[in-house]
Amino acid sequence: MEGIAIRLLNLRKSFGETTAVAGVDLEIRDGEFFSMLGPSGSGKTTVLRLVAGFETPTEGRVELAGQDVTGLAPFERDVHTVFQDYALFPHMTVEQNVAYALRVRKVPKAERLARAREALTEVRLEGYGARRPAHLSGGQRQRVALARALVGRPRVLLLDEPLGALDLKLREEMQVELKALQREVGITFVLVTHDQEEALTMSDRIAVFHRGRVEQIGTPAEIYERPATPFVASFVGTSNLLDGEAARRIVGAPGTYSVRPEKIRILKESAESTEPENSGATGTVAEVVYLGDATRFLVDLDGGGRLTALQQNLETSSEDVAAYRGARVRLQWHRRHCVAVPTPD
Ligand code: ATP
């Protein structure tokens, strides 16, 4: 049966006048890839440090596998933290780095080496055991840090912006690898990131943090397609909100609505939809951004407000799309893609 790996109850943490965590309740399941996503200063790192035991909560409780660990030291908790800077020992070889935790636990040498090699194989670094960290690339160092975390088979792996130091291409590769690794080893992974794409790509579920609280918890699709607050709608994905007068005119009811850019089609101004399930508005293209595989159009609506529409460049080139600047267009979307976003009272 699926158990609860981590349970946070009314967790609060203040540093003097600053409230870093303002009351967080959440449950992370065994074997889940869970991300804590939010902008800088939203409290996600502090929550991770509270789970690891590097900080003590001002209020509330941390449970690991049903046990209250709030008062326990980091080494008494069955978790391992991977930091952004990897924190490898420069004077030790890769193998010694990976085996270090086992040496501390007095695991016999032969077993230590066998398990270190196994962990290095898991992160696709077999054959690198004798090198020093200085002689590895950023991506390889990151993998050593992962192997070092996995070797002790913790119940939970905490990852604090683990891909932050890598360049974009490597980061994208590592996202896929990290997810595959997590599936393979079956350990609960908790990732802290400010990168929405990273969270959407890898996670089973995401908690979106804002000002020390969780604004929404859900699967990537739930968070992206059904944002629970205007903050989530704008932080995850491109902000594309209709509100005020524009909402009243276009949607026909007051409120705040979100339409994702890729759900919007750009048509000639004169195009009239015959499909009753479609909705739309006319406007003028204010800006065109050519992205290579797609083009982003910023359209000022006649009824007020601005929407971004994303179109795949199936047959268009950068010259074609540039001609759109200033053009009159009709934006169209399926009604079900225009979702109401609850606004806080
Ligand atoms: P980042 O991605 O920048 O680390 P974050 O969402 O992880 O941001 P936290 O690092 O948890 O946010 O910080 C939340 C708030 O608590 C911030 O205002 C931060 O300045 C403050 N804070 C965190 N740690 C400390 C500390 N040790 N002493 C004082 N203030 C702190």
C-alpha cells in the first residue's frame, strides 16, 4: 500500500521579523517525484531545510514515514540532501566521495566499494571512480553527488536546485535522466526549483509556493490547465489573463480567466467562427517574437487587455512572421480552454 513519506503540519518558520514559512500543510507520498516550485524568497528552500533538519520550525511538525522527527538532528533522519554546489570532497576520488557515508557508518570495505560502484553505474558513471571531482564536467559532478546520495538508500532524497549550475542543454538532458533514475530506484524525490519547466517536466505533483504558503498542489497538468489562483496562472506558464472589462466583453461574465497561449489560434480579422464552442476576440498584433520552432504573438485586444498566442512554425519563416506586426487579427479558442481563475477575497 502506498504510504506517506513526508507530512508537514502547520509548519512555520520565522527569522527575526521575516516570516519565511507561513503555515504549510502537505503530504508527499512514498515513491513520488514531488517539486516545490516558487519564486525566490517564497520559502521553498526553508521548507526543504526543515524537512532535512538543518532548521527547527518556529511552529508545526515534520513527520517522516509517520514518525514525528521535528526534534531530531539531520543525521537521525532517513533523508539525504543534494545541494546545488554538490559539496563534493575535492581531495577524494569519485569512488571515495560516493562511499564516504558508508565509511562513516562502518560498512566493511568490500561492501562499500561494491555499493559505490553500483551507485556510479546507476548514474551512468561507471569507470570514473578513480578520478577527482576537479577532473569532471559539471554534469558529471552532479551525477557523483546523486550517486553519493543514493548509495545509502535513504527513504527520501531532497534536491535543492540540483540542476541550477548547469547550462540549458545539459539541464534539459539531466531533467530526463533524473526522472528516469527516480523511477528506477523508487525513492521519494523532493525537488526545490524556481524553474517551472523543470517542475512540469519531472514531477508527479507540484506545490506552488508564494510568500511562505502553498497556493496550489496538483499534477503538472492540473497546475498548468487549472491554476487555482492568479499567481499560479502567471508564475507557471505565460501569464495570459482576461479580467475586468475585457473578461465581461469576451467571456460574457465578470471574473478573471486564463487562456494558455498555445490554445489560441490566429485568424484573419474577417474570419467568423461557425462553431458555437469557439470563443474569441479581435485585436492588433503589437509584437511578434520569432522563437525558431514557434512564434509568439502579443495581441492588443479591441475590448481591452492583451493576450499572447503561440503558433508552431509549420510552414512560416522569420520573414513571414515579421509581416504580422501591426496586423489586424481575430484570436480564437475553444471555450473549455478559457478557465476561470478564482481570485482571493
Ligand atoms: P531562493 O530560491 O532564493 O532560495 P526560496 O523560495 O527558497 O528562495 P527561502 O530561501 O526559503 O526562499 O527564503 C524565504 C525567506 O526567508 C526569504 O525572505 C529569506 O530572505 C528568508 N531567510 C531564509 N533563510 C534565512 C536565514 N537563515 N536568516 C534570515 N532570513 C532567512
